Amino acid sequence: MTRKELYQYVIQYFEKAMPDAQTELHYRSPYELLVSVILSAQCTDKRVNMTTPALFSVYPTPVELSKASFDEVFPYIKSISYPNSKTRHLIAMTQMLVDDFAGEVPEAREDLEKLPGVGRKTANVVASVVFGENTMPVDTHVFRVAQRIGLVTVSKTPRQVEDQLVKNTPSEILGKFHHWLILHGRYVCVARSPKCEICGLRDVCKYYKKDQKAE
């Protein structure tokens, strides 16, 4: 099977299995999504969704959060991983939004990446989900699943995986493909014990074929 045929097979499978794939983070505005994605680094979406309602009830816009102190914000996100650095990032990020972008989340990925606590993956998520840009955010799930299936060659960095996925995926479905890989990695192709027995992609999966040969 050629790489092109593999992508076509995987896309057709996900189109049937997860036609409405989308982010599992709860948000009502670009600001809320940006905050949620920052908090989700090294943390589950479920935990983030349990945490943000109280945070957003007190800080509904960047303006309120930009004026808050570390000691005021920290209690709201202390159950999130790395709460100290994320508290500082959120305050600094909203201060830049207010000072440099009139309190609005910028649309350009280059501007998003200028914000404290916002790396390429976070910028790609916001650009894709909020603004409909054709981007491919690569988190740990995407990084793992893309390599296991064989969608990319063995790559050492998220950027290498991103570049290969972008090159081989139709641009108009990049955002959806990103969610497919995340959800597949979250519920089926899990890190430690992938559930190959229920996976609809095992017939073309590089990892599964290798595992079968090893038995």
C-alpha cells in the first residue's frame, strides 16, 4: 500500500467512524478556548473542563484576568498540572491581549505564538478551531498515533510530524484529521496498552503488523 493509499484508507475510516469529531474542551469564546488549551498541556481535557467554569465565572474576559494577581488566580487552577507556571502564563497572556490586541484573541498564528504560554501546538489549535485555518496541531496523541499507523516516518519532533501530515493530508480536512487522531489516541490507540482488538485500522497499522510478527 502506498502512502497515498494509506491516507485515503484512514480518512475513509474516520469519516465513517467519527464524522463529527471536534474538540472536547468546553468553551464559549476564542478567549475561553485559548485559556483552556493552555491549561490542557500535560493535563486531560476532562480535568480542564472541571476547572474552567469557576475560573471563567470570575474572569469572563481577558480584561479581568489581566488585572488579577498570582495569588488570586492560582486557587482556581491548582488542580491542573503545572499550576504555578500556567498561572503566570495566563496573567501575562491576557495582559498582552489587552495591551497589544485590544483584548481580542488574534487570528494570525504568528501573533498567537507571541503570547506567553502559547507554543506552536496551542496556536495551531486556536487557529484551526476558532478561525477555521488549515492547520495540524500535534500533541502527544497525534505524535504517537501518526507514527504507529505509519502515516509518517519515524520522526523525533512534533514539527517533523506536523510537516509530514500537512504534506499528505488534503488541506480542507486538516482540522478534522487532527481531531480524529487525538480521539483515536485518547480512546483506542492509547499509550501503554493500545486497544488493537477494537481498532478498525489494524489491518493497515504498522504498529499492529509489527506486534503480530513479534508474537
